[in-house]
Amino acid sequence: MKRLLLIIVSGLACSNFYSQKVEFQECGTDELMRKHYERYPEQKAQDDAFNLELSKLIKSGKFSNTLNKKQVYEIPVVVHVVGDGSAIGTVNNKSDADIIAWVNYTNGVFSGNASSGMSGTSAILPVKFVFAKVDPSCNTTNGINRINASHLPKYVSGGVNNDNTTNAVTASEITALGMWDTSKYYNIYVVKKLTSNSGGLNGFAYYPGGSNDYSFMSTNASAVNAQTLAHEFGHALGLRHTHEGYTESTGACPTNTDCTLQGDLVCDTEPMKSLYHSSVPSSCQTGQINPCTTQIYAGGEKNVMAYTYCFRNLFTLGQADRATAQLLQYRQSLINSPVASSTTPNNSSVLTATCTPTSMTNPGNFNIGVTSVKFANINNYSANYKQASNNFYENFTGNYCSGVSKTNIPSNTATALTVAPGTSNAHIIKAYIDYNNDGQFNETTELVLNQSGISSGSVATASVTPPASAVANIPLRMRVIGEFNGTAVTACSTPKYGQVEDYSVIIDRQTVLSVENTGKKNTTEITKDENSVYVKSDLKISTLHIYDASGRLLTSRTDIKSSEFRFPVNEKNTILTVAVVLENGKVVTKKLKF
């Protein structure tokens, strides 16, 4: 699919009521977005640019056909249950069983399952929540993290309110008590009460691509038979409310002369008003006339993204396509996150000490830095610099378990290095390898990537062949830097707006073949053997990696040092990619169907 513009869009959005119970819950989305865009006008401009690019793709007639309609993308989640001191299992501190049932119910909403109340005509949102299996400290987890906020009197008495903290706390006060890496986990906070100047809220979420990325849910909406979490994650995939553009003060319908750029930006959702403000209050509008189309409501009154007193039980194909496009554009790090697997990569290594940044010159949410590094077996997604997490330096060389950050490369063959920049602004991208292992980076002989003007949606690439003098067979430090274009950057620079990331690289020195072996052609076979991957080679096998159809690493084995290896696979009805690295550095890959 054509790469879409990567831009910052960060806006609060919240849902309405849930189940078939009539429950008026006003939402502060419009006011919050207005304030947000007043504060960050460049983000409004970038949001408009993204929508214009998507509009062109839709009008070309090629947009829908470029999306994989059969793939379901797993999103690892952590649910932070924010207690007020109440016992686990009570309404303000829900049990694990309650949380699991709620998330499973929401997956049914995404998949259009009748057991989750969805209609038989609903489009499928190709996402599935899976609870994280590994926490940021590399410990096993069930994906439910309990935060005790009983020490915050305002939370105990009033919950969370971003507009008025007279008797409540802000969301940021809660996230400060625990937030897992947003590039690896989707963070969901369940709080005892959620309000704004507009009144009671069921939840809110940030749009994708911005400097904040999480969802808050009130405990009363965090339950089976509540469509609210699906609604909020719809916002997290860039979907708008179906009444977007409705003017409450005048009662005017949304403008709809160009459905790709107006209203909710989706062409198969009918323009409509917020049904909270209909002439027949507290009543489902099914069978009645939509004043914005002068026709009987065609399902908009039951859309998951609607404000309505009807039970919400459908998404449209247009919404599914738009959500998928933004998922693939903004959330590759979640799709490929290893924290969904209980098998963690082995990235441990001891490196020669070197300079490390200790501060940030201009902290701010400019979305500058590095979002992915691919180099042989290294396949690591990360978040660009975010002021809240202060991640100007990321050391992926120690006990890092949320991505593959260590690799072997051949000494006499070129290896491709690909680095993706942050989600906004043009970048300069540099990478170094400490070839002589002296703890310093030579700006001439150890600079392996140096490209400027790298904008969102593109990548910096280099073909890396180690020099003959490079130290072999021990881990060397590789440093990757993403900085605002035009900034003077050296290996030891203090980041101005962006990031520094460190990785481990081992150069495999190829053994000189004996005379009798010269000219022999290596044969490596990768086959399926019952429920296992079976590898047999004339050379010893160094490492093995298995990826699923989306490119997410499922498992990794290093230091095999055998010419024959078998590894059990539990995946069913899928195609896996097996990558084998031999002792001479050669990489052999094959796709197998299980």
C-alpha cells in the first residue's frame, strides 16, 4: 500500500452510553480537540494533510483493494485497574475475571460476533486484543496491572477529571503511577469515575500518531455488554464520531459535499446529528427519518461510533478500511510487539562503555527520533522521543526483552541497515558501529549511515560491510541517532530534539575453508516436520528466528552450534517465516504453512 503521510494527531475522544440501558453521558471531545488544536496548530495542519492524502487514495479507487481484508492484527494490551483502596472484585477494583471477560467481549465487537450483540451486517475491524504476556521488566504477566491510588484523596473522592481538579485528579497523575511502553503495549486505564466540564464520561482515547497514546475507561463502562471500549479503540484507530461536523447550537447537519474530507471522513456512514440532541429524547431512532438525509436511518443510529440511544451493533466497511489504513500506518510497533509472546528474545550482552547522553536540550513533543531499526536479525520498533517518558536515550543492549536488538552479521558480506524516523518533521539519521571496540565512535571509519532530509513515511538505508580490521566474535555497540534535520550531530552529541539508541552487533569472521572443502556448495534445508520446524545444513546453524504472517517475531534461538535443529511450533492455520543464520553469516529463509 502506498505509504500515507505520518503526522501527529493527538486528541481526546470519549464515548456515550452502553448496552440497551438509556444512560445520558455527554462527551467533551469537541471542546478538548478545540483546545488541543489551539495549543498545537501544526498538528491540525498535519491531520488535515493526512486526511487529504487518504482522500486521494480513496478517490483513486485503489484504496480498499490495497488492504489485506483477511489478516487480523493482534494488539497487545495492558489493563491498568486503578483502585481506590477497595477490595479486589468490588466495583471500583474489578477482578481479573471481570477484566478478561470484558476484553473478550470487546474482541467480539471487533469481529462482528452476535454474542457481543453485533448485527449480522457489521463490518469486521481486523484487530484483536491480546493480553501482554511479558511486562517491561521481562517478567511474565497476565496483562492486568493493578495501581493503588488510595493515597490520592481527590481520586478516592472524585476520580479523574482533566477539566476540573477541585475534587478529582488529572489523567496524567494516574499515568504517572504506571505506564508501559506505548510502542509495545496499548495502555487501558480503568478508573472509578471519569468526568469533564461536559458531565459524566464513559471513556476517552487519543488518536494515533501523537505524543500521548492510551485510553481511559470508567469502571461502569468496563463491562460485558458495553460497546464503549470498542468505540474508544475506534478513536485510537483514527475513527471519528458519526456526527462529526454537527453543530449543536444551530442544529445544522454535517456538511457532506465530499465525504472523504468532511463529517466523519467515511463515505458509507450516513451524515447525522448527535442523537443525544434529537427531537425525541431517550428514544432509539430506528425506523425514523434522518433529517440529514430525509431518508429512514440506514444504520447510522446503531453505529459503534455514534451518539445514540440505540444499542450500537455495527461498523461499516468504510470505517473498517480507514481504521486498517491507520493501524498499518501508525501502529506497526504494536502489531509486531514481542510482548504478546511468552518467548522473549535473548538480547543480553556486555559492551565496552562509551559516552551516553544524560540530558535533553529542547524537551518537547516534536515526534523526532527513531521508530524502527532493522539490521540482519535486529527488528526493533520503538517510540520516538516523548516528553512524558523522557526517552531521549534508549539502551537496548542489556536485559531488553521487547524486541530483537542483537544480531550477528557476516564479516565479508554487505548487510542492509534500515532506520525509520519519528512520525513528524524531516530528520537526519546517523548510525555508527564501534568496529575496534575501544568505546569511541570514529566519525569517519565507524560511521555506517549518514542521511539527511528523511521525512515521515520514508526510511534511511545503508549497506554495511565491516572492514577487515573489525573486531570479530564479540558484541560491539551500534549507535543509531534520529535528530531534527539540519542539527549538527555526532556520536556523542546531547540530543536536541530527538533520540539516541544503542544495539549489539557481533561480526562473524568466516573460517578459511580447507582445500578439500573448497568449491563445495552448502545445502540448507528448512522443512515442516509434524508440528516442528526442522533445519538441516552442511554448516553449523548459529541462530533461528520464526516470524508470523504480520512480521512479528514469535521465537528466537541463539548459539545453536549444530548442523541439525528441530523446534516445536504451536501456531495453527498460518504461514510462518523461518530465518536461519549459518556459522558463515549466510541467512536462509523459508515460508512454511502450519
